[in-house]
Amino acid sequence: MSQDFEGVELAKAVQSLRDELLEAAVQGADQAVRFAVDSIELEFTVELRKDVAGRVGIKAWVVTAGADASRGRADTHRVKLTLSPKDAATGRALEIGSADRGGTAGFTRPPSVR
């Protein structure tokens, strides 16, 4: 099994999404419009691989577009996940934005609509 396999572990892909959601929450803290993250649907093509040393454990790798196609036969599967992010402190749905009620005062119409 080639060591130069270009893939991302499924756990790392989900962690990356978690990090992006937290960053969006931080960036949206001073914004007037708030978004509740109800559910997130992810779909991956994954490849199940045994450890190079032949150990029993199997990891799920998200196949990237640049993965080496010459590594031989691979068993890939489509995996669809629906995640419902929750605030760890409150248990409620994650909200990205601020507590202030939003408004449209700062919005203007595009020049072509006026």
C-alpha cells in the first residue's frame, strides 16, 4: 500500500468543519444578522484501508480529487452524514451571529433596480 496516498481522514474532515463553524461564529459575533445552524449534510467518497503494517484497524479516508489513480484497485463508498451542531455549554443549536435583532437599514438596492 503506497505511503503517498492523498486523502484526509474522515475524523479530520469533520474536525475541519467544526473549526470552520467556530471561526464563523467568532467572525459573526458583531453582525446584526444571526444564523442558526440547524443541520449540516455532508457527503464524502471514502476509501476503507488497512494499516500498512497489516493491523486489524481500519480507517475511513475522504478521497481527494488529486488522489493517485495508479495505486491499484480500491474499494470506495459514498458516506452521507447529517450533523446537528450543538453549543456544548447550553445544548442548544449553534448560532452564528449576535444577540441583537437584525435590520435592513444598511442595505441599499443595486443601481439597476432604482
